[in-house]
Amino acid sequence: MGLVMPLRTGPDADDPPHLRTAWHPLLVMLLELLLPRDHWTVLAEHALTREPRRIDVVIVRRLDDSAWRPRHLRSVLDELRAHNLVHFKGATDELEVVDALQLLSYAYQYMALHGLHHTDALSLRVVAPTLTPRFREQLRVLGGALSETAVRGVHTGHVQGIALRVVETDVAWPAPGEHLLFPISPACLRAPTRAPAFDDNERALYYRLLQGISQLARDPNWRAIMKDATLVNDTTREALLGLLAVLPPELRLAGLSEADRVLALPDAALRALPAEYLATLPADTQARIHARLGR
């Protein structure tokens, strides 16, 4: 699983780092896990100008395959166009009036940057805890309209001729196929050890997501530029402990070397591992564990 992070090059490379929400990598990881790489390209914080102005995620079609359909997170991934701009608000943020204005500015700047002359090839997607009245009203003022779909918390419509989809993470995550919204919703903050009724594939993806965040959180550069980094890290650790309690062994072992799997565990889980087992791990892995636990 490759997390796409922007490289700071060019005129804005020496600018102070832009403080981003630490919930952002969770959404990017989920999209990368769910979208086949031969069909779609996922671009994190795609630069729209030479200045540091970025849309949270861009999903670009690589292969025109009408037979492909998303199995999970259809609230976000259904009816994708050739170019799809995703505006994301983390579990501690709310949709404001300015988000509606930014959304349209992102759309038109993206069209200008990529030579798109018609809106048919573009869609806008907003992923946020809830659809606030002030955001909805600003959309109305801009000529937009939204209607709730059969899935609670999922709204579709348009704004100035551009297809629009708004997903309320805190409302939609309990629906079948939408449980992967849980880790980026306020529900995960309220009860991180609560494991939704995942199917086997969702459970495996959720575990890989939590492992990825656990590994990312050890990067001091990530903490330096991410708002809510400590909150996301702590919540992820608790969620990982809750999931480990119910995760089948064959899923727990998938995708990583044994040393990496052990290092992805939160400190509380590391302390519970027997000393005789830790002694079987590579020396550098043992040293990293001792350093984390202060032994």
C-alpha cells in the first residue's frame, strides 16, 4: 500500500509547512486500498497553482472500464467521473460556508489547469462528519441542490452544472458496505474500540489502515505538519487494540513481515508479548521495542 504524499518542490518549496488535518491520510489510505491501481490514480493534495493551494484528494480515471463497480464505500466511490475532486473534513472539523466557496474555486482552477472545457468529466465529492445547514444554504445561494439518497447521510446533486456528492461520515458509516467510514468519523473518537459489523474484506482493509497509521505516526515530520496528530494516533492505537481482540489470525498476519507486524502494534500490546517471543525477533526490532517501552 503506497501512501501518496506531495513533494514540496518549485516556488513554494521554502514556504512554511501548511498545517493539515491528521485525519487526511486515513481517507487517502482508504481510497488507495479500495480503488484498483490499474483503473484509478489517487493524488493526495493535488497542487492547483504554483502557490501552495491544494485539493485534498483527486481521483483520476486511468482505464475506462464500465464493468468495474466499488464493493465498499460506495457512498464516496459510486458514479465516478473521469476527474473527481474530494474535499475532506476530519472527525474534529465541520463544514462551513467557506467550504462551499472553496469547492467551486477548486473545481474551476482544476479545469483551467487540466484544460477541461466541460463539466461533464468532473465531479465534486465532500466527505465530512455532517452536512451543516450553513454549508447547504451557501450551496443553494450558489445555485446548487442536494437530495438524500436511499443511504442515510449520502446526498447527491449539483452545483453550477457540476455533479456533487456529500457524504456524512457520522451518519452513513453504519450502513452495509459503508463501515470503512467509521475510522474517519466522530463515532471512532467516541468509541474507538467499537468494531463495526465488518465483513471479512472490510475487516482486513480496516486492519491494514490502522497498521498504516500506526507506522506513519512514528514519523516526526508527520506530527510536525498535522493538526490532531496526537488525537489520531491515540484513537488509532485504541482501535487497533479493539480490532486485534476479534481479528482472525490469518488476517492479522497478512501483508507485513513478522517484525513489521509486531512494530505496528501499540505499546500496550507490545508490553503484553512474552519476553521469550520477543527474543526470537531480529536484534534491530528488539532494540526498537526496548526504546519505545523504555526498557
